[in-house]
Amino acid sequence: MDSYRTISRAAEIQFVEKRSRFIGAARPVSSESEALEFIAERRKRHWDAAHNVYAYVLRQGQVQRYSDDGEPQGTAGIPVLDMLLKKNLTDCAVVVTRYFGGILLGTGGLVRAYTQSAKLAVEAAGPVNMMMCARAVTSCEYSRYGQVSSLIPAYGGVVRDTVYTDSVEIEFVVPLNAVELLINDLSELSSGSITVKIIGEEFAPFE
């Protein structure tokens, strides 16, 4: 897998539907133990809530889990999971807490409320595309720095660090499918004097 879609940070939102208060929380997770820890944290924080519904999806083992936590079957956990799957999100967990307000929402109302809570939480958590990238280092003369620093993002790269000494050393990540093209262009730009050293591979986020 060269890419996947997830969320960039933890986030929490809330809204009220017919006096019931819904609190949606989303967090990136990389394992089932992290997902379960997050769910336990939310349950502990909102121990007095009527329901703490959850769903999570993981790349590792292609895991998909959900719980209605006492809501009518199919009205809570599955809508949250469906929202994650429709947005093609993985390595993330969502918990939707409900404080019952005394008015029944009905099957359709529950599905809409839990779906909306999960959707708002995920949007607040910043969906990102994670792409497999080459992590690389290059150096150049100061006179070439402007050209090099503009060429890297032209190929989808992101500069991670810049060190200024006798020359300029630039550490960056660039998608694997663009790294050879970037290396060739840097070489042509400098008549072969600029070289690139690949120091690893990693997934990096792209908005």
C-alpha cells in the first residue's frame, strides 16, 4: 500500500438534537490496543452518559469494529463505522457520547445524529492522505538554493529541515513516484553537481 487516508489529530465536537447532547471525539490510532485505550478514556470521562458508541478501522489486520452500546441495533455503531468507510478512512477511532435529553429520536433520528456527530468529529480532526515517501537529503550552493527549494514542492515534496553552513543542506520527503524525476531535474539544473541521498522511506501526510 503506497497511500491511505486517515486523520491528522485528535478532535472533539458536540451538538444538541431534541435535548440529547451528542459529543463526537475522533483520534488517529495505529493499533487495536490504542483504539481500545481511547474508547476506555472516553467511557471513563463520560461515565454518566447514556451511551458511548464507537467505531474504529485499522490497516493492521484490516480490522473494523463498532458498538451500539445499548442503542437499538444498527442505529449507532454501524452508522459511525459506515461514515468512516465511506470517507475511506483508516487508522482512526471515533466515540460518540450521548446524554439523553428525555425525547426519543426514533430509528432514523438516531442514525442521523450519530452519523452527523462522527462526521463533524472527523472533519475537525483534519483528514489527510498519507503517502509513502522517500526521505532524502541534498545540498547546494547558496546561489542555487532558491531554485532547489522551489523545485522540491513542485514534485509534491515537503522540506523538513534546512541547515546553513558553507552550503545549504536540505532534508525533505517526496512521494516515491516522483523521486526519480526530482533527482533528474536537480542534476540537470546543476549540471550534475547537486546529488540526492535517500536516507529512508516513510508515510507522510498530504492535505
